[in-house]
Amino acid sequence: MVFHEPERSNERPFVDHVIATGGFASRVLELDGYRPLADLEALLEDCDGPTHAPNLACMRRAVGAAKESGIGVLLDGHGGDEVVSHGYGLLGELAARGSWLSLWREARAAADNYGRSSLVLTRRVAARQNRVDAQILARLLAPLDRTTSRTDGDPAHLLSRDLIDRSGFKERLRSFAKPEAAVGEQQQHHAVLTSALQPYAFEVHAAFYRSMGVEARYPFWDRRLVEFCLGLPAHEKLSGGWSRLVLRRAMAGIVPAPVLARRDKLDFTVHLARGLAVHHRDRIHALFADDPGNRLADYCDLGAARSAFAAICADPDAAPGRQVQMVWRAIALGTWLAMLRAAATQSQSRPAISGVAA
């Protein structure tokens, strides 16, 4: 399943490297120009409600093609990041020991992976330590840490103020510990593996694959592999900026070298943003409209949603992933609520049969 545009998302060369190793009957699906909302109602019906997994919209194409080819079982790479771990907890361990030179070297290499500032990364790691020298370093670097995960005008969330007040959302959010706040790589890794997001993801996957008539298996989630990776020291997962190091070493001679040497990975955000902006503007504008009967307004700040979508449409290729995810979730919820309303209306309009209400 490949996209040719934009060029940074073209994984075809890496696919070809793998196919060239032999033993494959390959079928490559080219998905440029795909419409992410084309089968949204069916996807939500399959998952029994709104889902936080927009990538399933294009996965339907791949899994459907597998089913057509007579394939009954697919290996799914879900969980690779979580089970193997990038190993960034090593940075906290170095800071806790006061190994500032080593921290600087690792932070510089790790920051390069994502285009971040190594000084900002060092500052944020140091700020989580109780050591006096760590707090001094964090204060010295604080003026450099002016970047945030949001661009100017990008809202923190799209939740309606009424929902936040009624649900006690802020208090509930504070009760959840962030994995990166844990001390050390093993503790952070364990927090990720045991978070509520993991069973939720499996529930969504199970419903999705069941609806497609294909069985999924998850090699990364073999219990023995999970325990092995969790027990590894941090430097076996991250070293010199090479994250998931143990996986790269294990696959040497099996996976082609150009694939093992990758520091990036495909991000479907740009294709989701392009699809929403190019193919579904009218539909999304209708979902976010200030109509009196729009139930989405009970959950979502529609004005903020419209602004966020307008920013995506202005430049889909540069839209932040967080912003695109927020808009997707509002779309999924709005569509689901509309489906429920349509079903209720249809049920009420059915005539009674033999004196029994339909």
C-alpha cells in the first residue's frame, strides 16, 4: 500500500528492496487520491462507534484486496513501537545519574530523528529530575524552550466547554500518569505496555478484521517477546540516536539494509489531510455547521472545529498531525451521531404490526 505524493511519503523504494529478496507474490496498491470518508459509515458500523484510528480507512483497501486474493490470515505489525520501545527512557536515566555529556550526545542524535532541538529535549529531560544540577540546567535552558506542540491559533482541543464542565474532564485528565513521567526506561516501557490504549486498540482491530472476514495475527505481541524487550537495558534500545536498536540488530541479514537504516517512518497524516481537504470539504462543513439540531455541538466546539479544518485546507501538506487527528475525531463522532439519529427516525416511522409497536 503506497503513496507517491508527496515525495517524502513514497515508500515504494523500500517496498522494492524487500520484494527483491525473493519469495513474494507481491501486489502493490497505489492509494494516491484516496477518499478517507468514502466508507466512513461502514467503518463506524464495523467498529460499533467512533474510532480513533483513521488509518483503518485506507487499511480497508489493503485488507479487502487480501480477502479478494483468497488470503485468510494477515500478519499485522501493530505494537512494534510499543513492544520494542524506542528507548527514550535512557535519556532520563542519564539525567538521573548526572551524566550530562552522555545525555547531550544522545539527545542530539535523538532530536535529529524528529527535527527537534537537542537543547530543548535536554532541558525537558532535566526538568523532570529532582537533582539540583538538573534543575539549574533546566532553568538555564528554559529561554530556548518556547516551542509547543501547537502552532499559533491551533486549539488545544475541540471539546465543548459545557462538556468539560459537566464531565469533570480536567480533574480526570490530571489523574492519568503520563508514561514519560515514569523514572527510567523500564518503568516508561511498562507504563506504555499496560496503558488503557492497548486493549482499546485490540478491540478496534478485532472488530475491523472481523467485519472484513480476515484473521489478524500480531507477532510483536507474543508474550515472550514482550517480556524479553521489557527486560532489556535501555542502551539496547537506544544508542547514538538509533532507536529500537535491538530490532535493527535482530533483523540484520533478514531485512534489507536500506530499511534497517531508516530513521523515519511513514506518517499517514498528510494523506488524511489531503483527502479531507480535497474530497470532503462540503461534507465536513455540514457536519460542523451551527444548526440547532446538530448534536455534535453537545460534545464539540464547532467554531474551533471549523477553524482547525480551515487551517488544514489552507495547507494540507503542512498540517500538524495532532490537529488532523482532532478534526478526524470530530468528524467520526458527528457522523456516528447522525447515523444514530437516522436510525431512530427510521424506527419511529415504521408502522405497527399486529398491534405491536415496531
